[in-house]
Amino acid sequence: MVADHIHPFLKGNFAPVTDEFDGDGMLHGVYFAKAGPLYTNRHLATPLLSMTLLLLRSPLPSIALLISPLSSLHRIVTAIIQAFLIAVRARMGVLSVANTSVVWWGRGLGEKDEEEEVEDILKSPDQRLLATCESGPPLEVRLPELQTVGWDRLDEHGETLSNRRGRWEWWKRFGLSRVQEMFDAPHVRYSVINSSGEHIVWKQGVDVGRAKMMHDFAATRTHTILLNLPLTLAPHNLFSTHPVPLIHFDRTLPSEFVIFPRLLDPSHQPIRFRDLEPSLIFHTANAWDSYNDEGNLVAINMLGCRFRSAKLVYAAGAIDVPIVEKAFGENDIVRLQYYRFDMQDKTSITHNFPLTAIPFEFPTLPPHLGMTASKYVYGCTMQSGSFDERLGGAAKVDCIAKINVEELIRRGLARGEGKNDTPVDDRTSAQIVRESKQGLTGPIELFEMPSGWYAQEPRFVPRHEATTQDDGYLITYADGIPSSEPGSGSELWIIDAKHLSRGMSAVTARIKLPQRVPYGLHGTFVPASLIKNQRSLASPLPHQDLLQDKVARSRLQHFVSILFDRPMYREKSRTERAILAIMLPCGVAMLALAIREIIHVI
């Protein structure tokens, strides 16, 4: 846009109220076939996507609306009631976009199942790819076509995973773990399901005081760590004496870490460790146990990407950061933080310090080394700027980091006990890159992207018969400067993790893709041997139109298609009908209040 010309897409339009994490789930995949790599992408065929295409907007309120200090009470309540009415009327059942992460799941995975007979696994394969989200159960997706199969509630004896928000994690030893956040006490329910589908722990309550927004958690071989941090997610925020947004970072609350045995025993109370300084951790990198010479558990260690403020929450929704958060987040950089929880006195965090000075997010490590003292952690960083400085935009990741956490933790422990805000390695990204070019080595290696190129969250793939922990490859989508020229799409880069600091000479393959891949998160790598073990379907999947084909239809045609062709996911229960009868007049009343407010302003 220049001074004398306004782009037609901007003229006369109001700024949309959207958040970086809004949007329907979409998968992009590269299949390494014998004839050569094949690229495909698909939107996940959820009921919510069908309704979005019908309404030409998402029926769910944006996260940006829920966190904005400028959102009025009636506006938030109206949006929530409207979404509820649409969901009930359309019999949608599950309000999930399945847009957060993907995990590979089923029998034959993990240490326990290594003892299973291979023949038994091949006779009844039940492995599958699950697309997950914080608003519903997993969604099964077929590989390599990326076709949507349907919701997978991991049934056992009639018990299913209901529509709850939560973070899914696959852990090699125990299977699938889930933390469900609840509006009603005790606010968190915890489940563990082994790879055979047995409910080892099922919806056990864990008291965290108030409803919180928990995007992640951590686990060791013996214990689970809940991140009970000050990002509240409570309806009563709207009705407090001094109303605050539904999603609110409460600086009066400490950072609490709730630790309990991995297979939760209700007779034992969780252990609570507190750091008085409020903080945010969206992603943990790893956690593991420490034992003394007698074999007794003495400490639990955890690595997480820690913010000192809630700037990222507002930046993701393109919302101006409140004055309070600006003050605390002026020099806030998300760093890889180390915590050591003493399991003998069970009261203190004996060590709490950042390993590096560089911004670090979206950590990954070799999947078989999770819950152990892995030597290396990989992730995203940048030579300038931070992850929370671009309002409504994705961070420009121009470096991939390889951190020798074993060495940095050793140095940090040598400084003594207590909390220390000084990074163990205080070098900036630019300094590390410069020293690397001079032949100097250290505990941090950076892969520098070429000028104008940016990476996405990488995944580590171990080399066959690897001899060292870093013997493998990092796989990431890479994007250059946007261009309409032919061949200017994204690329899939395969980088030698052992020689990351060598720059472009460490890139073993660059696969050109026919189009750009939007900025995405939390992917996975599935070997061909596992794809062959996908569970068989009772009947062939129906044809699924591509999204562009659906959008190309007229609104009337698509309305008719949705109205008459959509599956009836379930009938409304008597309770739902009663709630609908109550909520409808409430919605009308809120609409009247909105009209009254508009008239008053005019």
C-alpha cells in the first residue's frame, strides 16, 4: 500500500477480531514413496468446518475476543450463547477444530509392547494418526491420504473421552496421557490410557484452585507434573468486582507445579512446589528422575520454555499489551528454564535458572529419549527479536538451535542452590553464529537459515542404528520471501543434526513443494513400517471434497448440501432441549442490551 493507493482488500473493512490460534485444522504432509516424495494437504472434515463454510465465519468466538480488555460483558456472553445455540441446533456434539497437534497411537508402540509377538500385532493392527485439540477428543486421520476418519474417543467398556479441553501426550512407557481442564471443581481431571486402550487412570480429579489454561504438562518415568500457572480461564472473571477478561493473567497468583505419581493414587495428596514469581510455560521440553546411590528418588528435573509475562497471549491476538504486562514484559524473552524439585523434603525448588539467553521455543528431542536425561534439546530461535513481539503474526524463525542441556545444567548446578535469573550461557544468537564461523565451539549450536528464509518447528528423526544421541536428522518446512513466481513454494528441509553449525552444508535434502505451507506447529514423523500397521476400517471412506471445491460452490448450493447431506451426529437430549429453551430468551435479551448500547453511543 502506498500513500495514494489503498489496497481493495483493506478499503472499507474493519480489522477482524481473530487470534493466531483460531482456525480450522489443516494437515500438510510429505510422503516418501519409492517413486519419489509426494506432497498433500487437507482440511480436517469436522462438523465445525462444515458449519463455518455455511455461515462463512467461525461459529466459535475468537480467543482474541476472550482475552481483550476492551471486550464488553454483553459482547462475550452473546458470542458464547450464539455458539452454543448453533452447536445445539446443528447437533454438532463436538466443538473442536483439531488444529493443535498430531500423535501416532496404537498397539505395538512403547517399551511394554516391544515384548508383544510381532505376529499378533500384524494380525490385528490398530495404529492410527490422531489430530488433537484443546477443545475435544482426538480425530482419526488416514495416512498417507490425510482423509478424515472420525472422532476416536478411545472407548473401553462404554466409557469414552467426552468433549473436554486438554493436552494429549504420547509417552513411550505408559501410553497416552491427558490432562482435562474443567470449569467445575476440581478443574483438572487426569487420565492415562495404555497402548492397548485400557484406562489405567480415568478422569481422576486434581485440585488446582481455579480454572487455568494449561496447554502442556510434563512426565517422568514415575511422576506427572502439572503446570498450575496464573493464566486463569474462568467465567467468574467477567463478574468480579473489577471485571477482567475470561482469559486473564492474574499476577497475584504464584507459579505452582503440582507433582504426583504417574499412575495417580487418590489416597496420596499431590506435592505442590511454588515459585512466587508468576510465569507462563506453554511448552515443556523434557522431564526425568534423579536417584541417589541407594536407588532412591531424590529429585525430579524439568525443562520448559518460560515467559515472565503474558505478552505472547496478547500478541497472538494482535491486541495491545496491557500496561501492567508491558512493565513486566519489557525485557521478557522466552528461555529454556531448568527446574529441580526436591523429592525428599518435598517443599522446595532447589534450582531454578535459565540455561540460555537466546529466545527458545517449540522444543523437540529424539522421541525415544523422552523422560530420560537426554543430552540435547532442539528448537526454534532467531538472531533478533522475540516470539512475542509481532502482533498477530508468526515469529520469524531464522535459526534452529541445538542445546547441550547436559553441559549447561552441570554448569548451572555448580553455581549453587536457589533461583538465579542469570542465564548459564549469556551469549546472544548473533554471538553464537559469529563464534561458530570462527571455529569456536560451545554448548549451543545454531543452524542459520539463508537470508530471506525462515523455518518452522522441527522434528527429530533418529538415524537407523544411530551411535550417538544427536545422530539423526531435523525435518522442517522452510519458507522464502513470498513471490508469485513459479517454483516459489515452500520446501521441506532435512538437516543433519550432528553437524548443525555447518550451515547449508548440513542440509542433506531440499524438497520443493508445489505451494506454500502456512505457518504450523506440532507435527510428527511416521515411519513407513508404522503406516502399514494402520487399523482397518469397517467400510471405505466416502469421497471427501477438497476445501477449494466446497468454497467454489455458491452459498445457496452449499447451504442445501449442509442442510440435507450432513450426518446427524446425534439427537438432542431432553437436557439440551431444556437448556436451549432457557438460553434462547437469554440470547434475545443480550441482543437487546447490545442494541441499547449502540443507540446510547449514537
